[in-house]
Amino acid sequence: MDDVIIIGCGVVGAACAYALSRYELNVTVLEAGSDIAAGTTKANSAIIHAGYDPVPGTDMAKMNLEGSNMAGDICRRLDVPYERVGSLVLAFDDADLQCLQTLLKRGQTNGVEGLKLLSGEETRAMEPNVSGQVLGALWAPTAAIINPWEYCLAMAETAVKNGVRLRRNCCVTGIRREQDGFLVTTTRGEFNAKYLINAAGVHADAVHELIGEKEFTICPSRGEYYLLDKCEGQRVRHVIFQCPGKEGKGILVSPTVHGNLIVGPTASPCAPEDVSNTAEGLRQVRERALKSVPTIAFRENIRNFAGVRAASDIPDFIVRESRSVPGFFQAAGICSPGLSAAPSIAKRLTELLARSGLELREKTEYDDSRRRLRFTRLSDGEKNNLIAKDPRFGRVICRCETITEGEIVACLHTPIPPYSINGVKRRVGAGMGRCQGGFCSPRVQEIIARELHMDPVDVMLEEEGSYILTGETKGGGKNGL
Ligand SMILES: Cc1cc2nc3c(=O)[nH]c(=O)nc-3n(C[C@H](O)[C@H](O)[C@H](O)COP(=O)(O)OP(=O)(O)OC[C@H]3O[C@@H](n4cnc5c(N)ncnc54)[C@H](O)[C@@H]3O)c2cc1C
């Protein structure tokens, strides 16, 4: 029997696994998808928010601030791209200027450091491409940009390296109380644990109701985006927000850690997994973003995508023990700023588990480090040495992003290997460039099949059933998931 089962491996489940992996515990993570970080965690604005937006006193405010403070350290330890570029909230009229005052006060109450109001001229001096109509801005130097899926992967990989078990393609379909814990039924068998954590994102209400009484309802809301090519990546240097409204934080324009420009998101009610893009949504993104930064060249768009916020009918994060089921802990309603707050959510849940009787004895040996080889960041000398040792680093597979065969092979032998083309893309960036995998996908597919002894037909684009090839191929075996 496990001490703890975590349901869901987005950034919140991964942060919980990472936090609990420090202790002498048996922990298993059950993830419905074929890969981790493939829900809301892969499709968001990728901002570690400074923390001036949430209402003071809420868990959202406390966890945003604490999580944001923890994120920099975690990223340094686990080699995750993170840049503290700071953010600006722009004001275009008197009502916006009033809003900046409110955000400043809120931020100061929440404990955000370094907040400052700027005039229009000061704002344009920092960020020359913002509109001439800008009257002022709120500057928040502690806001950062991050690679959200690598953040999740890094925490989960470190947890697995330290003994946590991860089961993928393992959708939780039933939960029953047993004398000394829970019996969890999944699409891949049964599991037992003394305690459960529900980190199931947009399905958190359904998972809670597998055993508990209704305590909250998830109200999914879709956000649509543009991702522009690297030639637009320098259009702004900071994260540019507009004043928040009834639809949340509004449309932002931001550089990404990969050197692109991200623009979005919208907010519209949707079904839990509806990540479609709409002409109207994308029109709204363009129109509103051009108000902030009139020179954005949308013709340099390389991808549109959408993510689904798991907001609930309770205006705060729900991080607590279920009221109807003792021992069943919830991380639900984790909408934005959930990416920023994740380590703090995990810390709170660890404390609640301890209070509930879980014994936390720190491991004497714990490997809290991770390094990923990024070929393009090496000096010429280092590249030459590496290629001399292993010629696979001399074969560039993704020409847009300069990702080598050596890097792809390495990621296939990490603690949580990918089994899909998009899984490789999330781990090393192959297919993230201008051609969006048009050239490299077939070669990535071949490498996955070769390294993992799979039939190429079984290598999916993403989820089970997302076939790329059909028909017979020679040799290979079945997906060994
Ligand atoms: C448009 C948009 C913009 C955002 N921007 C930001 C931002 O800039 N900064 C920020 O801090 N936050 C942002 N967020 C919020 C942030 O992305 C989320 O709070 C965070 O990713 C939630 O992580 P999670 O682990 O709770 O959920 P998810 O990443 O969705 O993970 C949940 C996992 O649970 C699994 N699961 C579901 N049901 C089951 C089951 N029955 N059995 C097993 N597994 C199951 C799913 O497959 C999934 O992998 C944004 C969100 C959106 C949608």
C-alpha cells in the first residue's frame, strides 16, 4: 500500500510529487494521459506572476507570492529556463490609472517587492514599442517567464529519480474507502493508499465526486493564443499586461524563454478539454494586443493554440482536505496563477498531510539536481568535443531550433521518457520552430521507434490513438508503456 497517491501529473501533481519525494514515503502518481505536463500545464502564458493581482488574504494571493519566490530556486536547481524579466500593466485612461493604484495597494498588501508606478514616458523608455496612448504603468520587477512544461517535467523527473512511481495512461475511474485507506480503480488496475491528493485539473470536480459529496464545480474557460516566430521575439522585453477586467488578466504580450513572442489569451466558457481555436477568439487577441503594442507583426505567427483554465465556482484555490472524505486532499480550482503557485500548493498539502498523521522523515540521501544538455548553448569548443565523443550530436534533426540527434536520444532515456512526437518536442524543443515539425517529425518518429524498440506505427503524435502512420511497417515491437 502507498502512503500517498497523487491523481494527475500537471505542474501541481508534479510539485506535490517533488515535495513528498524528500521523505521516506511510498508515493505513486497516476496520470490519465500518455505523458505528463500535457494538460493546462502545457498551454498557458508561461508567466510566474509577481502576485499583485489576487485579492489579499486569499490562498491565491499567499500561494502566488510564495510559489513565485520558490520558483527561481527550483529552476536553478533543476535547470529549467526561467528569466526574471519583470512585468508592466499598462493604463490607457483615467479608469486604468485608478486600477493601477488598486493593483499597487493589493500588491503591497500581498507583500510583492519592488512595485512602482511609472509615467507614460517612463514606460516607453523601458519598452519603446508600447503604444503612444499609454498614460502610465505598474512595474513589477519580480515577474518572470518560464518554460512551464519543463518546470513540471523537471519536478516529476526528480521525484521519480528519488523513488516516486509514475503510472501513465492510468485514468482514475473509481475510489472506494477501505478500512485503512483508499482503493483506487484505474484503467490500468487497482492501487491502494492511505492518503489521496486530487490534482486532476479540469476534472478535479469529477474526481472528487468519485467518492465525495459535491463541494465545488469546475467552470472551464478557454484562452486562445498566437505564438510568433523569433524575429518578433524582441518586440517587447518585459511581460506587457493590460488592466485586468471581468475576463481576468486580459491580453498580454510577452517574450518567451525560447525567444518567441506570445500573445493572448482570451477567456470564454468551454467544455473541459476544448482546446480549439476560433476565428473570433484570434481576432480579439489581435485587436486587443495591438492596443498595447501596435507594431506586432502577426504575419510572423507560427502557431495558434488554446489552454483551458480550471476555475471553480469558489473564487479561490481549493487546497484542503475534502469535507466529506477525510484523507482525500484537494488541489482544485487551480486556475491562473496556478503555475506560479504550484510549489506553494504542494507545500501546503504536505503540511496538511502531516497534520493528518502522515509521518514525514527526511531521506538521508536525496538527489535534488538535474541537468539537461542544450547543444546550442555550448561554445564551439564544447560542441566539437561532444561531437568527437558522440557523432549523434553532430546530426541536426530539427533545423529550425538546431536540436541534435544526441539530445533526442538522451531525452528518450530520462526517468520519464516520451513516447510521442510531442513528448520529444516538450523535452528538447524539436518541432518548436518556424516549420513546426514539418521537416523533423518523421525523423523524430524514426528515432523514438529505434531507441524504444517500437513499431513506428505505434509512435503517436500525442495521445493514444493519434496515429501518424497507418498500415504495416517492418519489424519493431509494441509500445512498451
Ligand atoms: C489560458 C491560460 C493561461 C494561464 N497563464 C498562466 C500564467 O501565465 N501563470 C500562471 O501562474 N498560471 C497560468 N495559468 C494557470 C496554470 O496553467 C494552471 O493553474 C496549471 O497549469 C494547473 O496545473 P494542474 O496540474 O492543476 O492541471 P493540469 O496541467 O491540467 O494537470 C492535470 C492532470 O490531471 C490529469 N487527470 C485528469 N483527470 C484524471 C484522472 N481521472 N485520472 C488520472 N489523471 C487525471 C490530466 O490528464 C492532467 O495531466 C493559465 C491557464 C490558462 C488556461
